[in-house]
Amino acid sequence: MRHLRIACVVAVAAVGVAGWGDAWAITERVVANRNTGLAIDGFDPVAYFTDAQPVRGDRDIEAVESGAIWRFRNDANRAAFLAHPEIYGPRFGGHDPVDVARGRIVAGQAQVWLVSGQRLYLFSRDDNRSAFIADPAGVLKQADGQWPALLDTLSGY
């Protein structure tokens, strides 16, 4: 009986570790704080569209999507995000699209952003945002070409 209990504990521990590994892997595809799990530094992703500026989310209004914790300023924004995370979540998981186009994975910053073509983009620095604005179609064509291979380098599903 004792061996059975030990085997059960080991099996539960293995499942728990596997579960954590999957959660961390998914989070790496979306830029999130490694200590808190917060995406976009706790800014509300929907507010970029509705308020045309970054707005801090409320710690009492959260959702988990793609292995990251997202905060919102109100329940309506939370509901909109959950209905369409593919629209409100930053493109390329919040990685800078200009760096992605150059074949590099660099996290975008919550306060260096742009909504273009009804999608949110985060940039690592102002120069990259300016480069994107100068030629969004060209940057996106290159980024879309690079993204699948870069995505494979991130821990995945």
C-alpha cells in the first residue's frame, strides 16, 4: 500500500511539473513578465483601441489567455478581449515587428505602441515604431515571413 501511495504522489508531481512547463512555454510566445505573468506590463490591451492610449488595468479585472495574465480597466474591455483575443492581443505576441522582420525576437514595450490595420503592435523603441510607420506593408511582409521560424525557437504548445 505504501508503494502505491508513493507512486500516486510521483504521478501527481509529474503531472504538476508538466502543467507548469506548458504554462511557461505558452507564456514565452506572448511577452509577459516572468515574475508576475502579466502581459503588456498590466496595461489593458483593449484600451489601446477604445482610448487611443495605454491605460493600466485593474488587478481585480483579469483574464488568462495564451498563458499570460491580462488586466483590464473594466468588465466590458475584459469581455471584448475574451471574445476576440486575436484582435486585441498584440500581434507577434507583443514582440517588436521590426525586430521580427530582421529575424530577431525582442519584446515590445507597453508604452511604445501603434494600432495599425486594426491590430496592436508593440515596439522595443521609438526608432522601430518610426520605421514601421514609414513602411508598414514592407515590415509586415518581412515579419510574416520570419515569424514562423522565430516562433519555433520559442517554447511552444
